[in-house]
Amino acid sequence: DNFVGLIGNMLLLDQRTNNVLENKIFTEKQEALLKSSIFIDDVLKSSTKWEVEEINKRTEYLADIAYNKIFKI
């Protein structure tokens, strides 16, 4: 399965930061993001690996926020 397109596997970054991080392993990306001023959510902060389970967890987390807080009418 390809999880690249799932929202849980995405993060809004500027082009420069994305280029710097794109070929690094997850823990290196996570460390750099934690040191930066870029907001990262609790799922990204607390994960020790980045595989299907974590991506699905973050997808559900972001979908819940979108449905219940951002787009709630």
C-alpha cells in the first residue's frame, strides 16, 4: 500500500525546509522539526518510528480535528 498521499503523512513546510528534510530518516526529521519554530502535533512529537500504524493514527487525528473543530458548523 502507498501511504504517501494520506494527510497523516503530510506536513506544511516551506520549500527550503522540505528540501533539507526530504531524504532524512524519520528520527532526523523529527529532531530538526522539534528544534525549529514549525508547529508539529502530538502524534509527530511522540512517535518513535514512522510506519503505517503511525501514519493512520495521525490521519485519524487530523481528520477528527478537521471535522469537529475546523469545519464544524
